[in-house]
Amino acid sequence: MKAQFDGTQVLAPPEAKVFYEQNGYGRVEKTGNLRLAVVEALYLIARGKIQIDDWSFDSLLAESAVSPGFLRKFTVYRDIRERGFVITTGPQDFRVFPRGQRPGHGQSKYLLRVLSERDMVDLSVVLREAQTAANMRKQFLLAVVDDEHELTYYEIRITRPAAKEGAVSPSAETESLPDISAILAGTPAYVAEDGTGITKTLKDSWYGTMLDATRLFLAPVEVCWLLESGNLSLTPEMTAEEYEAHAAAYDPEFADKMTVYRYFRGIGWSPRTGYKYGHHFRVYTEEGKHSEMLVHACGQEHSMPMSVISRSVRLAHSVKKKMLFACMDKADVTFIEFARMKL
């Protein structure tokens, strides 16, 4: 079947409409002709379904690959087609239909964005596109193409972890704590055992780390939280606001980390440092169990390399945890979960 290339898209004659009706290729125009995106046309040429005047597969691919990102988009398109899904161009890069469905006969399930392993990922953009997909009742996917043109798919979920049923409220938890006196030591502070069992009480409430048999060190986020709750007094004396400014002078990420820490403590969960995993927090939802997630606090308009996200997700999965990136919007926080998936 012969078709024409107009420099941006391919126009096939009316008899090509069968490709749309059976497999969801292209868009049928009022004239009855079938207009194909170049990725669709290349795939049909490779399968021997169409021919384009004056263009071979190789010449059309070479011409189109001048456009940044085209080759990886074709790689993704071909992979998804060969997995048995109908895929069309969409509001991101592509829309993907469940097996057995196609345009006019079913709804697309996924909105998909194609990235390179070397791309910088703006998390605010990912959040916005994931929200768009959610509003359309679709799942948002990233297809990442590495330098050898192998593919990894990630499902992106927007989540707001909520307190589990029966969890102790933060007010009840802090009200159960006695008055605590601590001595500032740089940015952390330590609590000395005074015979009341205060260090054991704090440890049982998932605060601090024992320095020795009688002294418990509190991390800066713990110091700030306990100051804010009114349970802690510092030597030298500081208010919560003064301490937060003091800690932020040593740690530029402190305000973002504190926002995330407040959120999890606020729903009755226990965030602890995630340094050994390369992230800000590991988070426990129940006592006596392993942490369930790794969380990284990200400021507004925060970008990071896709390669860093890939390592983070693989590490989290290897230790049976979820990987969440906490995106700030003023004092509010929304969590993006990256999860590897198989289509």
C-alpha cells in the first residue's frame, strides 16, 4: 500500500483505514485518508504493511532521528506494539490501551512520557503530569531508554500516606511524654538519664540513639519536633523557631526535611534517618517491623538525574521498600512514588 510523507506526517489512502479499525493506527480524516505519525508509519513499513514514495525505512528513520528524542520514542512505540498493546500519540508522548482495546473501542489506560537515562527530571513536572493523568482516570508511566536502547518502565503514583487505623495521634503521643531537658551539642542535642527512665521512654517512642549507657542523642529534626510540641527545653535556651534557624544554618535542606518529618510524625509514623540508603528518611509504620519506605525531601522546582532516581528505586525494591520523593508546595507536601513495572 502506497503512502506519502509531507515532512511531518504520513498520509495513506482510504483503503489504509483498516489499520485504524483493526489496530488503532493513525487518525482517519474526513477525506477517508489515514494520517499516520512517523513512528506509526515506520513500524508499518518495518512490518511490510505500507510503502512510502521516495522513502525507505532507513531514509525516513535517518531524516526523523534528527529531531531530539525521536529515536527513543520510536524504540518505545515499537516495544509496546510488540507486547500486544495499541499505542497512539497523546497528551504526554503516548497513550496506551489495554490489550484487546483500541480507539473507538475502549479507553486508554496509561499516559506515557519517554525519557533518556541521562535526562534531568523536574519533579514538579512529573507531579503535574501525574495529576493530569489521575484527573483523566489514567495511570502515568515513564519509559526510560538507556544508551543501549533498553527500556525500563516506571509507574508514577501520587500518594498522601494516611494514619493507620488505631494509630496514636501526635498530640496523644507527645502528651504521654514527660518534660525533657536536653543539652545542645552543635546541632544535635543529648538527654542525660536522670533516674526517671527518660532515655528508655524516648527510645520506646522512636526518638534518639544511645551514645552510651546514660546519654541519648536526638537528631536535629527530633529536637525541633519536640521543641514545637512543648516537650523539650534546651540548654542553652532556644525556641523552636530559633532552633530551626540554627539547624538550617548547618543544613540547607533542613526546612524541607522538617516539613516531611512533621508530616509523618503527624500521622503517627516514625521517620528515622535514611542516610545508609542515600536518602533523608526511612519510615516505620508499625513497631517491631522493618521500615516500609524510603523518603527523600525535595524543594520546589527540584530536579535530579534520571540515573539517580533509577538507583534509588532499585535500591528501595532490593530492600523491600517503597521509594517516595516528597515534593514541597510552601508548607504542604505531596509524595511521588516511583515503582518499576512490567507491562
